[in-house]
Amino acid sequence: MAHRLVAEQNTLTLATAEGDTAWAAPVYYVFLKSSFYFLSSPNSRHITEALKSGRASASMHAAASTWKEIRGLQMAGRIRVVNPGLDAIQVLRAYLKKYPFTKEFFKENISLDLDTFAQRFGVKLYRFIPTLVYYLDNQIRFAFREEVTL
């Protein structure tokens, strides 16, 4: 069920904190090799806080109109920069397949790689690596929560 939820959703909400102030930011992502990959500005608050502290949390949930339909994931982990290479190429291919509208921001016949995205949007590729994951599903029973083995 958790894998289906990951495949169905388009956004992952990342959460970080510094001092006594928390922050949450939704990002488009692709899930590959047990990590959530996304593009973000290196100056964004969720990136600077996560890289400084070494910690981040994330959640995702399906749309629900009643409490009985609530299901989602709660995760703890860390965020790391993804450098150019084979992994980055595979991630960008998956990202463009999942979000084909992204191509509309570029001229036709241009190579879409990390440098192209960085030049156009000022972003880098990151990965959220979960270290603890819980699956929640009120369709099973109220307040059902189960740890997912990584």
C-alpha cells in the first residue's frame, strides 16, 4: 500500500527546523532507489536548514474528504545533494516522464541535464533519504499506523 501511495502522489512535503521555528515546503519528486529525488534552490529555507542540521522530515498523503479516507506516509531522514553522473541522468529521465510539462520551459532539442536546469531555474538536484517511515491508513482502522521496513 505504501508503494502505491508513493507512485500515485505528485508532491512530497519536506519539513525542517532551526531554533524554535519549523518550516514545511512541498516539492515535486520521483522515487528511485529508496530515495525521493527533487529539484530545489540551494538557497531555499528547507535546503539550507536540512543541510545545516543533517535532518529533515517528510510526509505525503492522498486526498481525503473524510477522516476514514486519511492515508499517508510520515518519514524522518536526511537530504543530500546529487552530483552529475549516471544517477542524475536516470533521475532526470524519470522526472521528465512523471512531469512532462517541465519540458515546456525549455527550447526544443535542448539537452536537459543538471546544468540546463541549474541555468534555467537556479536549482540543484537533491534526494531525501528516509531512515524511518510510517504508513498511516484510517481505511484499515482509525489511527492505524505501521512502520515500513526500509
